[in-house]
Amino acid sequence: MSGAGYLQTGQVTCHDAAGCLIDCSGGGQDGAFQRGASWPKPRFNIEGESVRDRLTDLVWSRNANLANFP
């Protein structure tokens, strides 16, 4: 992500208002430009009992029941 300022959306096609596929040239849609930083691969790292999202740098527990509710 460094330096680009934003991430690629992954959009590679263009569509009209009705959702029909159209040619991307000259339309100004993201599918035409495909700019931005690529998503990290792999996106997620398992670090012991935590998972790190390398795209957002968020970390969460692998245990969904930390409070041990019945």
C-alpha cells in the first residue's frame, strides 16, 4: 500500500446504469483505470491466537468466544 494512497478495487469490467456490461474505454469507471496498490498476498496472517489482516492492519482473536459464554 505504500505510496499509492489507495487500494485497487478489483473492478475489471464497466457497466451502465442498468447493470449491463459496456466497453470501458472513455467511461471513466474504475474498471478502465485499475489504479491503486495491489492487495497483499497472503492477505491474512495467523499469529498464534490472533489473525492480522495485512490489508487493513487490523488484528483480532481467533477465539470467537473470549468470554466463554455457554
